Amino acid sequence: MAQVRFVQHDGSEKCVEVQRDVSVMLAAVRSGIRGIDGECGGCLDCATCHVYVDEGQASSVPPPSEEELELLSAVSGERKPNSRLSCQLKVLAPLKELVVRVPARQS
Amino acid sequence: MTGLVVIGASYAGVQAALAARDAGYSQPITIVCDEDWLPYQRPPLSKDFLLGRISEQNLILRDETFFESKQINLVLGHRATAIDLRARRVTLPGDNALRFEKLVIGTGSRARRIAVPGADLDGICYLRSVTDAIDLKVRLADAAEIVIVGGGFIGLEVAASAAKLGKKVTVVEASKRLLERAVSPMVSTFLLDTHLQAGVNVLLNEAVTSFKGDDRTVASVVLGNGASVRADLVLVGIGGIANDELASSAGLKCTNGIVVDEHGQSETSGIFAAGDCANHFNRFCESWIRLESVQNAQDQAKAAGLAIAGARGPYESVPRFWSDQYDVKLQIVGLAGQYDRHAVRGSIDDGRFSVFYYRQGRLVAVDSVNRPGEQMAARRLIAGGVSPTPEEAADPSFDLKSLVTAGDKAGA
């Protein structure tokens, strides 16, 4: 098991335990994290699970695919260099805790 | 018990309860559902689940911990049998009842049954629930020749999955083109070519008149022209019907679904409906509409949940849909309906394009095939009421996102 810390736009935080084979999006939905809808279930169609990966951890997660980058190109929340779709993120060993910020708005 | 009662634990029901709780609703919340499963994801049922790429366990969308943490009481395996609006009570089997202050009906929709001779033969399947999907997956493993009745989203997605599994697949569609209600002829033709290239036999303008069986199991599908197609498995995907009988029996106004306002509220105060079972006026479509999509269920239920908690957040999303077939990612925003002009951006031949649809000069819908970036921009353009000209839309060097920014500012 690993952990994901979700930091909301207003600064409130919630830590969620996550199995390493479960995406950060699914972990968020299962825990009712505000601002992460994950409508399409992770097949890169909806872009409703946009998050910002902690700057210091960007290299601890695999880089985005071309398709993910295309979706991120016009998300309604601010697009930042550390923008990711959380359905594509898993907490890979040896990382124990991944910190992500939830944007002010989702598409 | 008083407080909020929700009937149905799929996307709409759970989202309404969650939104109400998160917005500060402090009364008890109970969700009652006729299925025995924890809330699960439905879109993968016709795709990754059939292909064995996602387990039953990973279909689960919300678990017991979620409901405990949100103080929502989840009652599975109980079908509500009646609603008494005056006594504010939902009847459950065995003389049980739940009293409520507010009610959300999220009963969803069911598959339309085909009414032709032989329709009750074994091996004629429908796909709506995880139980249906498990059954279909098991049967698919043993089947060699599959006939899909209906060239809509579910039919085509199952056709693609079955073709990928190496099955002989025939799609029978009554109208002249695939996905007729959802996409334009250009996209229909593209999808037809895609399925044909994958080896799927597609019969258009063909009605199914009966099923023939061997020993009560389906063996062939008889068409209107008298021909028959061998089949050891049939999947019927000919549309959905709103589960609104509980509501209409209770006296709620139903017209192809429970009639609700922009807060998901019915004509009776405190009684809400959301998702596949509800019919709302959509300002982007300029019409009353009942939508079957995850986005509609979730966004409409959010509006209902907020209203229940005394907050405001009307439902005014542009409808959006998606479908994955083979390596085709089809994304749709808006409803093209009777469009009077269109523009194609990208290359249909290369399988990477978007079609922009206009009504009276206004951009109303965009279908994208393997163009997720354009689709994202289109969503924001339509939501913001910004229309590139058809010439701009068709010009690959024109930056759609520059208009998006302008639209966001104008809307702010």
C-alpha cells in the first residue's frame, strides 16, 4: 500500500491509502475527493481528473502520453507544467506518498 | 427515518447523496438499490471488462469505507416498490418502508427488449448491468458467431470487443447508417469503414424479424429480406427506456422520463430525479431531453444534491459522450441535431479529424475522432458560446485555443 495526499484549492488536505495497481483517480473517486470526477473511468476520454503533481515528485511518476498531453492542452483548470490526468498516475515503488493538488475547476 | 432517501446507487444516486453531504446537508442519508453490487463503473462493461483488461474488483467505484466516511447508509439488494408522496415514504419489500424529507430518484434506464418471435431463446442477451456483462463475457468465450442487433454505442462497442477476441461478428442495423441518433453521416461512414476493416459484417437497412433456435438456444437470426445469419450468441442493443414507472405511479409528471427543472427537482417540491430516468430542458440543445450518459447523470445529480443542501448550482452542462472502438477514440460534445452547416478539421482518411456542426451560424456540436485536444477546446467553445467561423474551424493552422481564452474572459 502507498498513500496519496490530495490538497484542495482552499488548502484542505486528505490522505488516502491506495493499492499500487489502482490509479490515483480511482482512489480519489472511491474516497469521495472533491473536484475529481473521473467520468470515463480512466480511458482518456473525459479529462475530469486533472491534478498537479507536487513539483518535487514530477520525476517520480511516468511521463504523460501524447494523448494525455492533448487532453491537458485545453483543460478548464489552469494548465501547468506539472498538470496530469490522475487516471494515468499510480504510486510506483519506492515512492510511499504522492502529493497532488486539485485545480480550482475541472472541465 | 427522515432525511434524504435516494433510490438507485449508480452514478446519479451516489453523486446526489455525495453532493448533498459535501454541501452541508446534515440529516440522515439512505441510498436503496435493487442491485447487490457496490456502485460500479458502467462504461468499461462493453469494452475493457469483456476483454479481460479490468477485473470485477476494479470496476467498483465506491466502497463501504466511502459510505461510512460520508455517513451515508447504503442498502443493497432492496427494490423500492412504491413512493407515497403525501406520506413521504418509500415502500420496500416485506412491509418495510423508509420515510423521507427529500427524495432523489436515480432509477436509471433499462434495455429496450426486442419483440419478435424467438426473442426469449437462450443466448439472446442485453447489456446494462455488471450481471449482464459477466453473463455476456462467459457466453462470449464459448461463442463463435455473434450477431449484434443495433448499431448504436453498446452494439458497436461489443462488436469491436468481440472482433478483437477473434469472433465472427455481424451487426444488423435497421436504419441506413450506424449511430444515426448520435453522429453525422460523415462519422457514421468512418465508423462503418472501421468495422468493415476489422472484419465485422455490417448489414444496414435490415430489420430482424425472428430468431430461430436449436433446443431453445438461438441458432440464427432471420432478417426482413428472408435471409438468415447463423448465430450462437446475440447481443441486442436497440436503445434504453427510462425506469420512471415508480415515479409515474406516485403521480409525478413523466414524459419519456421524470420531468425535472435545472436543479433536478420534479414538479413536487423536495422530490428530485437525475440521470437516465430524468427529462430536463437543456439550453444547449434548446429542447427537452433525456440523456443516457455518465456526464449527465453526475452533473444533474450534483445540481440536485446542492439544492437539497440549500445551495445553488443549476445543471447547465453541455452534453458530452464518448466511445472507444478498436483504436478509434470518438468524443462528442453538444448535440448536432438539425445542423445547417459543418466543417471538417483534419483528415477523415487518416482517422484523425473533428467535425464542427453549426445551426444559424452558431457552433452547436463537435464530433472528434482521435483528436482529444480539439475536443477539449470544442467543449470550452460551446460552453462559452464562442463560435469559430466554419472556415476557421476547417483551417488546421487556426488556433482554436486562442478563442477559448477569449471566451472564458467574456464569460467571466
